[in-house]
Amino acid sequence: MTTRRLPREDLAAALAARRELGPDYDAAFIETVVDRIEEALDARPADPAPAPRRRLRTPRASGGGDHGLLLAVLSMVAAIPLSAIAAVNAGGVGLFLAWSAIVLINIAYNFRPR
């Protein structure tokens, strides 16, 4: 099923004419464009029932690239400097908080609703 589209050439010509005529004819230009859009919409056949939507498959279900692995690798890379900074500035408590944050981020990502 094809739908009639508003010819781009007609709109381009109307816009060029509007530029030549100047701002005094803005209202007429707008009315003409709106009329053409309404005509194009009226010419479209009514779709009684929309097509059923397909569910998008998650990367895990489709076997595609899983970003969970990327997040885990980046977490380990970020954990090295974060561990050093936290241990130097806050000791064992800072180290525990830094690693807890890393673990919680990974858990939240992997158990997010799909």
C-alpha cells in the first residue's frame, strides 16, 4: 500500500515564491502550504487497524553484542584508580564504598527491566 506524498518540488517552489514576494505574503503562503498538507492527508486511505507491533529483542535474547561484558571490563579498568584514590583518602571504608558502588552499578545494569 502506497500513500500519496506531498511533492517536495511543489513545496520548494512555494518557498522560493514566498522568498521573492517577501514577508507581506506570509499568511497566504502558510495557508497554501497547510491546504496542500491537508489535501495530502485526506488522500491517504484510512487504516482501520494498525499493524501489530513487534517486540524488540534484547541483545541478550538475540545473541548480539552484550553491553554487560563491556560494562564489566570498563568497571575493572576504572576500579584500579578508584581503589587507589579511595584507599589513600579514606582507608578501608573508602575502598569498600568504591567497590560497592562498582558492584551496584553492574548489578543494576544487568538486572534492569527489558
